[in-house]
Amino acid sequence: MSRLLKNYANKITQIYKSGKHNGIDIVGSNNGKSVCDYLLAHSDGVVVDARSNYNKTDKTGNSYGNYVKIQHNNGYYTMYGHIKYNTVKVKKGDKVTKGQVIGYMGNTGHSFGAHLHFEVRNNKDEKIDPTPYIDNDLPSTTDDAYKTFVKGVQSTCGAKVDGIAGLETLSKTITVSKSKNRRHAVVKVLQTYFKSLGYDLGSYGVDGCIGNDMVKVIKSYQKDNGCISDGVITARNKTWKKLLKLI
């Protein structure tokens, strides 16, 4: 079945394309036929925005039509667009639980036929690829992801694996860049952690290799955290220290 639809399985009619279609379009699937269905909250959270009174299908008005936006316990958001007129069952400030009915699939806003436009946004409210989370949990909390990250760094760099970052762990870290240690095991650890922080890894995702997309992510992280934005991770440029929360 589906985590987003009450009665039917997911049928994806349009995939995520970063910068072009920042979500996925879903209808229900009933023996291969496309059907409408009630929409469910993906996870526990709080409604931060909602609309139910938009009764048009057009290109120039509210592109989402009627919608619900929920912030979840890990700081991420889910967005549900094109909901049928006057069927939204929640309002701003409401607490919702996983599987709670929040509305009915519709064709409002910039839409071509009834469907659900589903988005996932990171804790910076930036749109990311929702595909991995359609029927799976959202990324773990920052604390859990950080502990997993530290253990991953320790195990791939030869430090004592205890999940506690210190100078011994820092001393074992290596320089990571497109020209050096491009495919070291720690690269996948870094990619997984960046993804948990909400950075978009691009079309290759967590592949264990540093390409142009990964360099952009590293530079973005460095810029966001006051490090030299050169796309290279070293202890010298303070990026490792920042990642391990030693500064």
C-alpha cells in the first residue's frame, strides 16, 4: 500500500527533476487504473501552513492550489499540493500523526488532472528529492546522524570507533578532494551525512565518489559554516574540525 494514500498504492506520474519539478506527482493505482484517494500525513508533525478555499485550475494563481505543509520532528517538511477544493481537514498549528487524513486528491492550482504533488524539504526549507522517502522514514535527527557520521569516519580512517569525536579522530582524517582520495570509503560516509543535513547531492547521490555535484555540496557546507569554500576537506582548512564539531 502507500504511506501517502489511504486506500491505494502509489503510481508516480511525474518524477523529481531538480530546479524543474521539485517534487513528485502521484495518483492512486487500482489494478493499473489511475484513481483519486484520501491523502495521509507522511509522519508526525505540526501543520505550518494550509489552504482549502482555492477553487481554480490555472497557471497564473497559486501554483499549489490547496495545500498542506507539515514540519516534522527532525526539522524537515513535507508539502502536499493540488488538494481538492474545501477538503483540507487540518489548519495551521494543528498537530498531526503519521497516517492521519489531511485532505483529498484534487486538481487545483497549476495542475493537469487530479493528483498529489508531494515535496520533501530539508530543515532549511529547501526542496530535495522526495523519492527515497515516499514510503520510508525521513532522515534521522541531526544528533543520530552525527553519531553515525562520527563512527563512520572513525571506522574508515582507522580511529577508535566509539562515536565520540576528539583529537585522536581528527588526527586520523585524510584530505578529501576531487583530485585526492576521490574514492576513499570515507567519501560515502561524508555524502550520507551531508544528505542528512539537507544538502542535495545531485543525480549521482551517495555513490562514494567525488564529482562536480559533491564538490558543490562541500563548498556549500563550507560557506554555511564559515570555512574556506574550496571544495577540499582537510583539518588544515578547518572543515574536518567543523564536521566533527571540534570547533
